[in-house]
Amino acid sequence: MSTIGSEILEGLREFNDALASGLSVSDKLTVRKLKLTLKPKKYDPELVRITRMCLGVSQAVFAEFLGVSVKTVRAWEQGNNPVNGAAARLMDEIRDSPEHFRARLLKLAENVEP
């Protein structure tokens, strides 16, 4: 049974062989070009809160998960700062697959006693 790891290793071996052959890599391997349409959604305060609630977490946990401060999440939810860049893209992904990100949060969570 093939695993993702073994497929990656096999692909790297093929790539290495193609480089070693001296031929153009595109002559030895299938080369694809992709264009991704990744314009993030515009997040207003309500949509930020709804996205956070998709995960069922506090502002503090949401902030830690996104790699921003609690102050930043609070400012987004109060409409004081716009959401942009990587945070907006990540929130798009969370909204697209909330079950995946809830599972990730559970996997990352540490049980902390008071």
C-alpha cells in the first residue's frame, strides 16, 4: 500500500534522476502549471465572529491558532482593524472546512489544569 510519504519520495527520486540525466526536467517528467484564484473574502466584524464560532473557540484560542494577538482578534470583531493577508486566507480555509480545523485544534490542544 502506497503512502503519501512514499509517493513523495518516489517523486523526488524521479526528479533527481531527471536532473542527473542532463535532459530538461519537462522532457522527463510531467510538468503542470496551475493558476490559483485565491482572492480572500472581505471579512467584516460579524464574519470574523462567525468564522471563530465555526470552530467553537474563544477569541484567545482563535488568536493563538491564527498566530495573532487577542487584541487583534478583538479589533477585527469590533470593526477597528481590517482582516487582510494570510489571516483572511486562513479564515477562508476554516470556513470551507471547519471540521478539518476543529480536528486540528483538538489535536493541538493541551489539557491545562487551573
